[in-house]
Amino acid sequence: MARARKQSTGWVPPVRPPVEDVRGLTDHYFNQTREVVGRFGDQQVTYAVFMRRPVVSAPRLAVDWLKQIALARGTQFEIEVNYEEGKWVGAGEPLLYITGSFEHLVDLETLYLQKLGPACVAAYNAYAMCVDLPKTAFLAFDARHCAGSDMAEAMAYAASVGSARAKRKAGAVGFIGNATADTAHFFGEARGKGTMPHALIGYAGSTVRAAEMYHQTFPNDALTVLVDYFGKEITDSLAVCAKFPHLVEAGKLSVRIDTPGGRYIEGLDPPSSYAVLERNAPDAIRGYRTEAELRHMIGGGVSAAALWHVREKLDAAGYEKVRIVASSGFGPEKCKIMATALAPIDVVGTGSFLPTNWHETYATADIIAYNGEAKVKVGREFLLRR
């Protein structure tokens, strides 16, 4: 990944892709059109850029790239951002108006739409998740699910935008960091966050030993221990707490639950899952639930019942200060169910704010004016300036 440079004026993003790569990465008919316009004469045009579903505006990567390309080509684009970063945008409402040379704009559409649409949908999802769980901190663990570093940049940026909106609108804790150093700047951090994967547990041979190895290597860090590797979430959580009483007392120990959906965590089954929710969040199981909602509530894996079960066992052993980190499929739907069940989650690690219906991420651009004369294809008159 090309790295941005830090200047006294703030973050300066890299030109990615650079101007010399545009031709090879854009749609062929845009390249052909550019040649036609170059032969028969340029015009000033205005594009309206919109999406077909409600989103949260996340235009920065697209706008910054357009400005840098304009500079590289020795031209200027007038970019009117109709909805500031983090604002709600309705379906069909133009996010941007872009005015400039047709010859210099026509071959850029493919690339700036790639930078805009998915980010706006992911920002919408991140916002919804943070609002539903306003007291829970989130970590963006999306990079491993992204199709390359450009997408990883866009998704981390989107999470930061959705999080910022949730902080403003609901006083949410929101996203406090992410997994990689290259995009940590979106969250005001210098490096990525995270502790251990399942691979380290397997390497160490036991959950407690993995915790010891990590703590000896990073003695000044708070410790988050993954406890589902051996299917002994409760046993291993309590063993880790007993091993590190000083971290427990300092509030610097967390257990992370990432149990796969194919099994229940240690000590639970369907009847006992209902029972634990009856004790802690009885209203959550009173109403009608879809099959997917029930799975999040009392199913296998990291369900609301599972998290309450872990909390009960920790508290009963005197470990009230130990925090619970939850991961595994925490998208908007699951977060909403966790909120309904009042699930005791301190931190969520998730990449599930990524768009699931990719066709919903398609941004579209249409020219609405040629040399100042309003003109748009039939059916898109709603894009014209009012």
C-alpha cells in the first residue's frame, strides 16, 4: 500500500491509483469517449453522483483523489459536496456535483465511484451498530475480509465516519481503533489494535500458556485472552483470571469470546440458554423472533445467552472487573439483537459492517449540464439542480 505522508497541515492521502494508471483501470468506453472529446472539442460539464439507497455520506476518499488527479493533469474540478461527511443521505439524492473539463472528467468516473459507494454503505452500517450498542466500544477488524488494500482503506475510513456520527447523535462510544497500522490514523491512533489469534493458542498448547507468553512479551499492555480454542470458555476464562490477579484488579484483563456457531459455549445448550436470558433479560425472549434473531439470542456460538453465561460465571468467581470482548459476525442485525438482550459486551471486534448486498453499494454518476445548459437522460430529471 502506498503510504500517505504526514504534514503540518494534516493528513495528506497518497494518489492511488496515480494518474498514469487511470487508463488501464477505467472502463474502455470512457477512454474512447475521452479521445472523441479531445478530437471534436471539450466542454464544461457537471456530473451528479448519487446512490439508490439511503446511506451515510463518506465522500472524502473520492473527493481527495479527484483533487489530486486534477492537480496532476493541470486542471481544476469544482466539487460541491451536498452532504457533509457523516450526514444522512436519502436514496437518489445527489451526494456530489462535480464540474470541470469533460475531457479530464470522463475517464475518472469508474474510479471515484469505487471509492464512494461502498464507503457510504459501510458507514451507514457502522453507524447503526454503534447506535444500537452505544455503551460498547468497537474495533474494526475488517482488513482480513477486504479485497485488497484499497478496499481496506475505504472500509476503515467508513467505520470512522459511521462511528463519528453515532458519537454525535447518540453519545456512543463507537469505534476506538482498528486492526492495521496503515489505516489507524482514521481513528486517531498511530498503530493497530488487537492481541492474540487462535493460532497463538494452538502454538502455546494451552490458553493460560498463550496468555503468559503474550504478557511476558508485552508486559505493559492490557491483556485480552481468546478463550474458545479448546471449547472451555468458562474453565479457561477462570484459569486466566486466577493466573493474573494483578491485571484483574487493575481492570486490564479481558476475555474474548469467538465461539463458532456450530457449537454452544461450555455449559450451555438450548434450554439453559433460555434460562440464562430469563434471569438477565426476560423481555428479550417474550416477543416473536425470526429464525436469525433467535440464533443470535439463544443459538450456538457467540449468542446473547452465551455472553450472559460468561458474565455470570466471572462475577460469581469475584471477577467483576474482567471485561468481555465479543467477536464473530457482529453486523447490524446481530448488534440490534444484542441490544434487545442487554448483552454484557464491553468491546466488539468486527468486520461485519462491510456491505453484504454488494449491488447496494453501486454509486452512479450522470451528467446534468453541458456548458451550463441543463441536460440529463430521460428518467434522471430528479438529479437536476433545483
